[in-house]
Amino acid sequence: MRAARGALVALGVATLGVGVFFLTTSLTPARLVWVGVWLAACVILHDGVLVPLLSLLRARIRRLGRTWPPAVLPVIESGFAVAATIILFVVPELWAQHRGNPNPTILQGAYADRLVVVVAVIAVVVTVTVRILVRRSRADGERGQARR
Amino acid sequence: MGRRGFLVGIGASAAALVAVTAGQSFDLLAPLNLFAPRVKGAGPQALPVNRTARQAGVTAAAQSETWALELIGPSGTVSITRPELERMPQASARLPIACVEGWSTTAEWEGVRLRDLLDRVGVPPDRTIRLESLQAHGPYRATTMPPEYARDPLTLVALRVNGEPLDLDHGYPARIIAPGRPGVLQTKWLARIGPDR
């Protein structure tokens, strides 16, 4: 076990080394600076903005949903994850479209309109699923009480 | 959210993103392609373009009346015009442009086998080849090609694609197309072919 762990660590360090070697030998210093900025911005955006915001949001929803059946929260959070993943993919495309693009075979779609529709569809699917789950659990609860 | 819910959420996200983007390369998902940067079959001659002639700065040079493909070999340098290339024995190959950016499209290519051109100027069969584009700048203006690719009967100096003369954006007057190489190495707007020094 110990030997296997050691080997894995060595492999990871070696792979990192190869990556750093090619990164530093294939990019100009000016570009390397931008790679650094990009990586730092990722950490700041993720840990400084996204995580606190999402934690607040999640706490809010959990408080709201104290009486909901346990399956509801995963449904809401999964819907959120699907929408967020697609938004993260599409936003850079919108930015690139806005910046202008000399190649007529790329980035020609009406991505903004489609994004609105897709997010709306996800919201509808989540809402309908949640309603069904809540209604079903209430019906179960009433039946349970009637039996008592 | 428990572990199961987490995995379901991540799985659903990945599946959804693949479903709405992978259609740029796979026919099966093409009707669902909402967000991929490209659309399968969109572009001149039903083939996408990564770098247009204008972006590469070759619009004038590629349409010049005086264009000729320069072949360099031990038995001298030969310049071959496009009509002369068209009169040589033609071969065809069904090969994809497989781009490292994540799209891939297969097309029907016609042109002269590269090995026929290399033989014409006496390039030895074991030599690595250097292909140069009309492009003045850019990391892919020149490509080296090992002999196993250069001598492959499917490797063409392509003049036509999908039944039509190459579009300017696909490398007119002549481009290379070889099996098993990434799209950026399929040099467009060929200017010069010879052994790599």
C-alpha cells in the first residue's frame, strides 16, 4: 500500500514536471504571465465568489424545504448543475460572438435565444418533478394519518 | 445532497452538455446541436474552415495566375501549374479533417498522389518531407511529414473536394490531405514541397 502510494505520488510529480517543462518551453513569458492570471482568477472566482454565493443559496433552499420529501433537494440541485454547466459553456461563445469573428463557418448560432429556452425547459422540468414529489409525499402522509 | 445525488447531478450535467454539443461531429446528435461552435456540414463544400484565406493573408497569392507548386528534389526543382497537376494521374481518397479543436468531418478528396510528385524530382523514399504554405506567418505555415505518411497511397496533393475544385478557404489551388494526421498539419495553399533538411 505504502509502495503503491509512493509510486503514484512519484508518477504525479513526474507528470506535473513534464507539464511545467512544456508549458515554460513552448510559451513566451508574456503568455505565461496570462496563464498565471487565468489560474489565479479561477481560484478567486471559485473560492471567493461562486462558493459563498452558492452556499448561501443552498442554505436558503434547505430552510425553505424543511418539510419537503428528501428527494426534492437533489432534483433542484441537479437541475441547477445542468443549467450551470451549459451556461458556463455558452457564455464564452456569446463573448466571442460579441467580439466579432472573421470566419463564417464558426459561431453562427443564435446561442443566447437557445440558452434562454434551454434554461426555461430545465426550470419547468425541475418544477414539475418537485411538484409531483411533494404531492406524492403529502398523499402518502394523509393516507398514513387516515390509517392511524 | 448525498453521494448518489451528487453523482446523478454530475452525470446529468455531462450527458446534457454532450447531447447539445457533440452534434458538430456526430450525425446521430446533429439535430440536438444547440451550442457547439460549429454545425456539421456548414461551410463551403460542406466542410468547416478553421482559418480562412483572408485570415491567413493568402487571398491574392492563392488566386494568382502565376501560382505554381514548387517541387524540390535531388534531380532539380520543378514548378508545376494547376492545369499541369490536373493532367497528371488523379487519385481519390475519403478522408476526414480531424481538428484538434474538437470537430471532424469526412470528405471525398481528389488530386495527385504525393509520392508520384516526390518520385518525379527523385526524393528518396525514406526522406521526411517539408510542406510549405503560401502563408507568410503562423505556426502551421510549414509542416514536416515522415515518409510513412508521404508515401501512403492515400496522401494527396488535393485539387478537388466533394466533386468541386477546392474552395479558396479549403486551400485552393492545392492542399495536402493525408490519413491519420491532425487537421492543422493538412497544409493548405501549398507553395513548396521538398525533403526536410
